[in-house]
Amino acid sequence: MRIKLVIILSVVVLFASCKKDPESARIIVNIKSGSGRKVNVYISKLSDQTKIYLRKDTLSAISDANGQLSFKVIPNKTYYLYHYISDEQIIAPSVASFIKAGVFSSAEEINNWPRQTPPATVGGIRYQDINGDGAIDRYDEVLTVTAPAAGKTLNIDFPLIDR
């Protein structure tokens, strides 16, 4: 009888200690493109302190005929939506921002970092060169989104303008 009780308690403890995967959330992106074309959008799952390498660390999707795309995401995590510039459009400046990669601590560090606009200064924010062209400019801007709670869906607009 004791052995059965020990086995039952062991099984209960084992199942109670198992961690379940968090329930996912969803982000629905509504592409607002003046051109009406299908658009590639890349979504990064990296933190703002980590270098993003396109096509390696990102998921990509092409919007459907209605200009929408949908991503299954981790609840409450920050994501960066990036439009790969291939159709002469950029993210509208009113919603776009750069991904911060730290702070410049020396002139040497500035000299070894991609050129950025506005110009870098010691103590100033260091931004990521998302497209890898050696310059940090409007073509490196992203739309920052925080995923909703588990089981929820967030609808966001992704406005593009002609560059």
C-alpha cells in the first residue's frame, strides 16, 4: 500500500512540476500601402540590445490580397516589424523608430560603428543598422509592437509611404 501511495504522489509531483508552454498570442498586421502591392514584412523576435541579421534571425511574410498578414507570437514580448525596401516605400515617419543598441562610450566606438543620422556623439544612443548597408538612416526604421496577452489578438496598421 505504501509503495502505491509513493508512486501516486511521485506522479502527481512530476506532473505538477512540469512547465507548460505559454499560450500564444497573435498580431495581425494591416499593410497600408499607397501602391496597393503585396509587401514583404519581416518580424524580429530579438531584444532591443541584440543585433538583428535579416533572413537569419527573422520570420518573414507577404501580405495577402487584403493587405494583411498574421503572426503567432509570444505574449507580452516586444517585436520589431521591418519593411525590406524593394518597392520604393518606407514606414511612415510618424510611427517608425530605430532599434537601440546601447550608448556610445568613446570616439573610437563611434568610428567603428556604421554612420548614423543624426550624427553619433559620445554618450548618445547607438542604433542598429538593420539592412546592413553601413549607414543607419530611415531605411533602418522599424515599427515596435508589444504582443498582447495570451489568447488575445492585436490588430495594428503598418503604414507605408513612397520614399
